[in-house]
Amino acid sequence: RGSAEEGEPTASTAELDPDASPQARACRVVDGFLWRPHKYNEKYATQELSLLYQIYRLGGSAGGPCDVVVDVGAGNANLSCLIALALDVPVICVEMESPRAELRGEAWMPAAARAGVTRVEGFIQDYTLPSCYRRAIVVGKPLCGPGTDAGIGFVERHLPSVLGCVFATCCCCKIVGGAGARGEGARLFGDLHFGDAESA
């Protein structure tokens, strides 16, 4: 289509071109799932697809070992909705202060898909994963400063029930739970990915 109203997904010639930029191709994929302003997709689609791929690699898809995805700092649930629609897994979106009802993405999902996204309002450090879930993947976008630490703390508290975690901080070096590479956040991520360094 040549043009579209604000908020309507578009599919430009560049996006249909297999040699188009990764950003343009990411926009085209996300446009197929969510009806959002194209400028929003241009800003976030590449990161969102990267997160989706990492969730998929960890087993977060229909028929995979993951039984729930926990979206930390979910905001208006754009990422939660995309995960539920694209990967067909239930999502719990945890947000300390939900946006107005008309800005919540899950409210705009088809009725059949809406049950796949559950909103919880509160701080992630106060949230306890329901005991019915034993194989969770924890995702956060974007997490910054204390939010990153709180997300890491949630993973650590629920480690026996967590398959893995995928965090996208808004900028570099935002794990603040201790200075430098020996901080608690850095230590936990190191243990998760490389094993317990102290016992090596």
C-alpha cells in the first residue's frame, strides 16, 4: 500500500525486499501481529523480535517445555501480547502501575487470545510466581537500574522454577546491585550462564 492512516500497519516496497534492512524486515513481521503506529514499530520491532527469538530458543513456544512467560515491567503489554500471539504461550505481565484501560494492549486482542495474557499490578520484588508454574521464562524490556536488579532478584527467588531469562536493559551497565563485575546481579547472570564460578 502506498499510504496509510496514522497507526495503520504499512508494507513498503523496501520492507518486502529480501535485501531490506533488518529493521524494515522486523517491522514487517511485527505488523502482521500488532496494529500499532509504524513509528513505534520502527523503534522497537527489531529488539522485540530478538527477544522473541531468545524466548523461543529457551523453549517458549507451543509444545515447548515453558509453561509461562513472566514479562517484568510490562507497561502497556505490547511485548506480552506479541509473545502470546506469536509463540502461543501464556504470559503474566507484571507492572507496578498499569496505564489507562484503553492503552492496555491485551484489551485490544481478539477474545480467543485475550485469556493468554494476565495482568498483575505491583512491584516485581513483591510478586510470587503461582505454584502451578514450574518452567517459567522471565523477560524484561526495557529494564533500567533498580528494575533490572528487581528482575534479577525475582529470577533468583524462583530459580528452581525458571528455565531462563531474557533482559534488554535500556542502556549499558545498568545492573546496579553492587559495583563492577563482582556485583550480585553480575554474579547471578554468570552462574546462570557459566555455572557456579566459585566451585570451578
